[in-house]
Amino acid sequence: MSVPELDRGTIAADNSAAEPARAAAQDSSPPRSMRPLIMRLHFYAGILVAPFLLIATISGGLYAIAPTLEQVLYRDLLHVDSTGPALPVAEQVRAAQQLRPDLTVSAVRPASEVGETTRVLFTDPSLGESERTAVFIDPATASSTGQSVVYGSSSALPVRTWISQLHRHLHLGEPGRIYSELAASWLWVIALGGVYLWVQRYRTQRIRTRQSARLLTFDRGARGRNRTLGWHGTTGLWIAVGLIFLSATGLTWSTYAGANVGELRTALSWTTPTLDTTLGVSDTAPAAGGHDGHDGHDGHDGHDGHTAAVADPGALDRNIGALDRVLAAAAEHRVTEHVEMSIPADGHTAVTVTETRQPWQFVTDAVAIDPATGAVTATNTFADWPLAAQLTTWGIALHMGILFGLLNQLVLLALAVALGTVIVRGYQLWWQRRPTRGSRRVARPPLRGTWRRLHPVTVVAVVAAAVTVGWFAPLLGLSLLAFLLVDVAVGLLQRRRSPEHSPEGTSATG
């Protein structure tokens, strides 16, 4: 929800220059109620942050269906009509090398089903961070269906990459990430505030009228502002859990809050184990910061950890020749189907076989294998990960529209449409509250003075919570502080101009 609902008494107070006693009488909130504080915060956040949310919502809706768009737009690259038996993986890789002898092969994604192409990935110094060149090979004929630049550990093709970066930073680079982090930081605050206001309104109506009130549905017979409010509140209530989920998972990708999330996970040993690929070492170790290429963050922001090794043509060629042996050894450890095989360019690093994220695939096991002997030197089993790391992986895949395939994408798209509707309805509510007489042309925010009505213990608790959350999510804390300072300044200015008509004194937000 992006703009607060206001009862009739509050509206009347906002649209008049009533004296303090009259304004206070029209505020129906009980003493010590948090409602006015949350209403004022919800109002400011809705008016000032909602534009960022709307941009993130539109780009997020596109991002949700990007995997399906990719399959449609790049069908000629991703699919073939050949139905014969697949050639050895090594032969397919060498066929791709003949097309790009100027580049060093770094990985391969063998076709897992009949009709799919094999994706051979090359390190390309001319490309940007986390970008690689992919050559698509028909596994039955070893002929190429084309080439393209792919991005991140998900190997996203250009259209999906463009949408991802639009959602992530509006194609403005790192400075643009502030917009998405600000939106994600405030989304859960606005959603929870809206739920509180809507439930309080429902309870108040039941007490006043002693009749059943609407909580999960809206009155279709309502007109004007009441109809807008019904749509805004009901829809916001239905999608609140989804919005909190998107906010939480989105913050893990952010610059400042994301760094704090990484530090917290490291301190609690919740990071994803990383596979040791040094030959002769058969153990796993915790990732330094949790962003190790198995969390799924790279699919959204590209930090996939692909680094170029010093190429040794002899060792590289031997490793390529051993790919089929490596693939068979991985299958014995139940690392099968959709996998990516790294191809080290030296003789001191194991070939890794990692299961990639696919619809309805809930584990991403990985093994390291000595290409010379086919022996498994290390394993990284999803079942052995910390629960927090597992939940993070599933949450990221769900956020990206991958976990449940097309169903996942349609639900996210519906959520984006619903959120866009709530935001637009919120601004409509603000417009419908505007004064129709007098010199003002925009609606006032909810009344001031909440802090004076709260119990001191409650005030201390609210301030402590705000400081804690603001430290963990710095952009939320800084923008909240900016709201507070502006609110104080506006209150002082209004008091100086018309002290005899100031019902709120100099109290700030709330």
C-alpha cells in the first residue's frame, strides 16, 4: 500500500483550518494508539517513495517473465530439430573451438534433453564483467546454431540481461542501484503499515456500527473515494506477504543492506559452502561472504566469480578430452541432467560439475573431479548446507521466477500488476482528498502530535527499532531521517506563519 487510508473525521480535519480542540475531537484514534504515527509514516513513504516502487514494479514484472521470453525469442539458438544420439561432449566442445579459436573455452553446459543445444562458454576479454561468449552446438551433428553473449551464472541471453539490469539499476551502473535498494528497503515498511491501518479500520468499523465489516473484500457498490479506498486496502492486504518476500530477497542483492546481510550470514555460519577445486584436496570450505556463485545472486547482479586462468593449451586440451569421463563420474554421484562443467586451463585444478537452477529443481549439488583419473576429489551436497543457505537459494530462485517455472513467473507478474494498481490507487486517494475550496490544491498529510500521545516506553521502543533497522538498511534509515527533518522544518514554518491555528505545535512525524 502506498498512501494511507483516512477516516472521515481525519479528512475533515485535513481540509479545514479548525482549531486544536476541534481537530483533536475529530481524530477517532484511541489514546496511546500507534495509528496516527503509522498513518503519517505511510503517507510520506507512499507519496515520496512510491515512484521508485512503481519503476521497480514495472521492471520487476518484465523480469518475472524474462525466462519464458528468452525461450521464445532465442528458440533458434536454444533448440534444434535433430533427434539422433548425442555426440561425445568433448567433440561438441572442439566443434565450438573451431568457430572461436581466438577465445579460451571455460565451461560447457551439455544438452540435457533431446531437442536442446549444448552451450559452450568462452572467456572473452572484450566483454564486460560476468559476460562470456556462448557458442550453441547441435549435440547430434556438432553443427552450430549461432553465438551470443551470455551473462552471469545463469547464462542469461541479451534480452533477459537487459531486463535484469533495468530492474537492478536502470542501466545507470552502480549509482543506479540506489533506486532499487531504496524501493526494496521501504516496500516492507509500507506493506506492513498498510496492513496495520486496514485492519485497524476494519476493527473500528465493527465497533462503531456493531455490524460486519469488510476486511478481505471491498464493497462494489461504493463510489468515489470509498471505492478507491476499498480497492487500495483490500488488494494491498492480499499481496502483503508477497511484497514482504520480494523486499527481503531483493535486499540481499543490494549494495549496503546486502553487505550487512552477507556479514550477518558469515557471523552465524549461514554461508553457502564452496567447492575446493585444488587437486588433492577433498573438503569443502565456507564461502568468504556468502556470494560464491551458488546463492543465486549472480543471476541477478552478475557476480558469478568466473575468472580467466592462464591458459596452458596442452592441459586445456587434455581436460576437454576427459569431459565425458568427468560427466559419467558426476552422474555416479547423482549430479546429473542440467549441469555446467568448468574446464580449467591448467593441470592443477579439478573439473567441477554443478547442477544449474531449473524449474522444479530444488537442489544444486556439485562435485570436483580429477580429469586425469575420473576420481571425485570434493563434493558440495545441497542437503549439507545450512538451512539459511538453502532457504536463501530457494528464495532467490523464487524471486527470479525460476523455482516453479511458468507458474512462478505468472504469479510474480500478477503480483507486479496488483502492486502497480495499489500504488496508482494510493495516488488517486491522495487526489480525492484534496480541498475543493480555499487556496490549497493538494491534500494535507495526517495530523501531527502522535509522539505526545504515546507512552514513553513505546516511544523508546519505536526509536530503538528505527535506529536498528536504519543501521541494517542504511538507505531506509537515511531517507527516514530526511522525512523527519523535513517534517520538523515544515511544522516550524507553519507555526511561525499561523501560530493561532496550529493544532500540532512543533511535533515531528507522527
